[in-house]
Amino acid sequence: MDLFPIILVIHLLLAVALVGVVLLQRSEGGALGIGGGGGNVLSGRAAGNLLTRTTGILAGAFFVTSLGLAMIANSRNSGSSVFDHMPVPAPTAPAPAGQPAPPAAPAGPSAPLAH
């Protein structure tokens, strides 16, 4: 069973929830004078601690799903690197003494990568 789509959906839900929880938090007044005033839905120290703890848990889960997605993507492409498909220039012999070196060939379009 392929876990990639399941983890990806969880990852996206965590991202949306994390943005929402961060936006619910009360501003401390450092954002160019915006925010920090008015009535909050949640107020008081307990609500602040709850939002801070929720933010930390969501951020940790987001980090774990990010690592999981990266490991799954890496296992799908195991051993395949961009550098594996780079063309290797042909070795050139040094010019004999007294003769100038031939001009370098202009770089043309590279061949398409084959998988």
C-alpha cells in the first residue's frame, strides 16, 4: 500500500491547522502596529498556553510528516541523482609544445535525461 497520498493529505491538513492556530494567537505588538488590540476569541493566560502548546504539537507533527514525505520520495528515486545523468566531457590530449591549443567547442543543448 502506498502511504504517500495519505501522508500528503495529513501534511496539508497540518499546514492549514498550523496557519489557523498561529493566526488565532494574540500579537505581541511587533508587527508594524497591526494586531494586538480588540477582542480575542480566546483570552487569558490559559488560552495563550493552550494555543502555544497546540502550535508546538502541530509544528512537530508537520516536521515529522515532512521528513516522512522526503524519505518516501527518496526511496522512490533511490540511486537517482541529477549528477548521475550529467554528460561527462571527453578527455583531451594536451597540445604539443609550440602549437596553440585548439579553441573549445561551444556548448550545445544537452541530451534529454533518460530514466
